[in-house]
Amino acid sequence: MEFVVFALESAAKKAQIPTEELYKRMEKQGLIEKFLFECYDTLHTQGREYIADVTLEALHNWEEAAQEKEEKL
């Protein structure tokens, strides 16, 4: 769980948004479980900058995919 907090704080700082906002957005997409927990073995060996970058990239991609899915309905 410490890793999740570290990843969220690092990504929020890089994006210049509150950690709580980032958490809510990631939770809505299921990324806490599906990305941070499931990819822990790989991610925890990387540096802060990389973790922040890939976390934000994953969030962007998943939000974009969710929006496209909504538009099709």
C-alpha cells in the first residue's frame, strides 16, 4: 500500500493536481487495482519520474478509452 501512495503522490505532483483528485480519477477507471497493484513487481523497481510518467499515461489512456466507449453508446 505504501507503493500506491508513493505512486499517487508522485504522479499528482508531476501533474500539479491534488492527490485526492488523481486518486478519484484512477479509482473510477479501476487503475489502482488493475495497474498499480497488478504491475507492482515491475513498477517498484523503477524511479519516481518513470512511475509518475507511466501512471499519468495509463490514466490518460484509460480515461480516453472510457470516453470513446461512452460516445459509441
